[in-house]
Amino acid sequence: MFEAIKNILVSLTEEGRNESTTALPFALFLAETAGAHLTIHAASLRLKLPSAMVSRMAARLVAEENRRLAALADRLASEAEREAGLSGVSCSIEIPHLPYADLRATLISQARVHDLAIFDAQESLLMPDSGLIEATLFESGRPILIVPNDHAAVLPKRVLIAWDGSARAARAVADALPFLKAAEAVEVFTIVGEKDLSNSVPGAELAPRLAHHGIKVTVKDRPLMRGGNVSDTLRDQIGLSRADMIVMGGYVHSRLQEWVLGGLTRSMLVGSPVLVSMSH
């Protein structure tokens, strides 16, 4: 079922906060299941002083912190490589220690030549990794998978597709087909009344096409929750459906030449209670 996934990228950014990772165990499990090669991108952010006109004390402190972060990333990479070896997973290691802009560009380039990029869920959009996830989603052309902090390394059994009939939703479904085929149940879910869907492909037309792949699929339409928004309604449906994965398109709005995450996309990138497979 996972013939289309043969190159997996897992992004781990060492921030020096003693972070734990669920993305790595899931990536190892998926690579083993799919017989895929795993690239472990164990990065650290190299701090830069805003000006050469700073004290020697400040320069020394920044240099010491850079050495500390680089050493922690090296250790993280070594531990990840050891775990891959114990799992029998073919892997390669990348340990970039770069300023943020260069780190962002490097990660996007890596994601473009992989079938899937996997990330840990973030506590806040203000964390450096959140910007890297956003950049990979919108600029790599490849799907991403976000793993919640308490998620076990198992395949999802019940998958919810957030369907609005758009090209982005269609792309997300196509990218997630390996997971949909492996699931026990798939629900095509549409929120009605939130926006005009009169010219969109309804979920009832998607369902039989998925069934041709041998997928057990149902269709569910419901209005917005009273007093709630799209994110609230989607989260409520995740609970009602007992879903352990959501598949959705990623959306942005252009504002003064800057990419600003849409509300639903932002909510799922940071606070989803389940696996999120997202494509743009």
C-alpha cells in the first residue's frame, strides 16, 4: 500500500530546550513499513549578531551558544541514526547548522526530492520550527505530515478528509492515498454553509472514486457548529468520527506580499489532536 512512499524526510530542529520528538519514531516506523529510505534532517539554528559593533562579551556568548546547539544537533543525529540501525531502516543524516534563512532554503530543497516530509507538532506559531513547517508546506510542492506530541508510532485506522471540492483538497487526497488505502475507515467530511460550494465537486462524487481503490468510505456533510467556527466544527467531527488522522489542503492569504496562514490551516498546524496530512 505504500509503494508510492520510498523517500521520507523527518525534520528535527535542535533548539536547546530538551525537546522530545514523536516525529522520529513515527518516521522510523513508516520507513520500516514502507521499505523506504529515511533522511534525518537534524538541524540547529546558527545565531547571528545584528551588527559587528557589539561587545566581545556578547560575541563570545553567541559563539558559545552556537557551539552548544551544534553539539546537541550532532548528538540528536547520532541517536537517530542508532535507532534507525536498530530498526533496520536505511537512512542518511543531514546536520545543517545555519542561519534561519539558509536553514529554511535547505529544508525546502530537501523536501522537494522526498515523497513526504514529517514534522513534530508545535506548541506555538512563534517557534522556529513552525516557520519551517509553513515554508515546506507552501514552497516544496510535497505533502507534509505533522505528528502530535503524544502520538504512538502506528498507522491511522480512521481517517477524516476535510473536503471542500478545491484543487488543494484534491491534491491532499491524492498525496494521502497510501494512508487512505491502509485505513479501516475513511470519512469524506464537508462543512456546509461556511462558503459557497455550488461550483465545487461534492464529497458524494469523491467517495466512489476512492472506493475503486478498495477504500471503505462514507460521506458526511454538516453545518457549522452553533457559535463555532470552521476549526471548532472540524475538531468536533474528529471526535465524533473517532478519527486518528485528518487529510486536508493548506491555504494561505496574500497580505502586503507576505504569506499569512489561514485560520483553519494555522489551527491544524499547531493544535491538532491527531495526525495531519496536508498538501498545498
